[in-house]
Amino acid sequence: MRKTQHGYSLAELLTAMAVVAILAGIAIPSLRQFAASSRTTAATNSLVTALATARSEALRRSIPVSVCASTDSLTCSNSTTWNTGWIVFTDGSGTAGQVDGSDVVLQAWDAPSGNMSVTSSTKYLRYDARGMVWSQTTDYVFPVTFNTLPSGCNGNNQTKVSVTIGGSPQNTRLACP
């Protein structure tokens, strides 16, 4: 009678495990880079959406509309760090860049996911009734910039959004600092 063997030898099993380990070592850093790039893109798109919403609402309502960093989705945090989220609100009464009087919060965005850093060159951005960036203050140095990058940033995972006095945002992908 002839016996046939079934299964794998120890040498075959160790060889297969070595190949899997090498492939995993190559793939995991690429997946991390891809995930960081995706989080940066999502945070940047959310910010650009807020800027576009503010501009279109200013044009539609014919009143100033602002975007600012917010920790509670109701008031401005008066900070150039926007990690906690941001709001778009009508800004026709009282102090520019602050929700007060008859101002109405139009939309709120939560903090970006994935431990993202979002910083700006200003505490708020105000669009006038013509959709132009309101420049009646010394708070702005043009272009107004927003930088978005993930924690432990590497490669080209930083995004810079620049808003000129004309009001339209422009994205640029940059190398991490």
C-alpha cells in the first residue's frame, strides 16, 4: 500500500510566512500614508465647503457672512487654531467675527477626524454682501491661509488653502514641515 502525504512541510510554511512578512512590511507604510492623505483631503474639503457656503450665503442674503473656529458650534473661539471645528454665520450686527445680536449660525462643522491640525492666519474670515473678503480691518494679511496636516505628517500630506481678497479659495498640496 502506498501512503500519500497531505499538508505542508516546515520549510514550505516558513517560506510562505517570510513572503507574507515582507509584503506586509512594504504595504503597511503605504496604507498609513494613504490614510493620512485621505484625512487631510477630507478636512480640507470640509473647510473649503464652509468657505463656499459663507460666500454664497453672503451673496444670496446681501449681508456679511463669516466663518470662524468654534468649540461649541454656537460661538467663535477667537483663535487661529481651527482643530475644534468651525461655523458659518450671518455677521451683520455688532462685532465683526463674533456671533452676537441678530446673527444666525447657518451651519456648523465638527472637528476633523484623525487628529488633524487646522490652523489659519486669521481668527475669522468675513465675506461682504458682494462675496468679497471683507478687508476693513488690520486682522487680514492677504492671502488668508489655512493649513491642514495630520499628526506625524510625512510626505506631501499638508494642504494649504489660500483665500484672496476676491474670495475664492485655492488648494495647494505641500510637503510636511
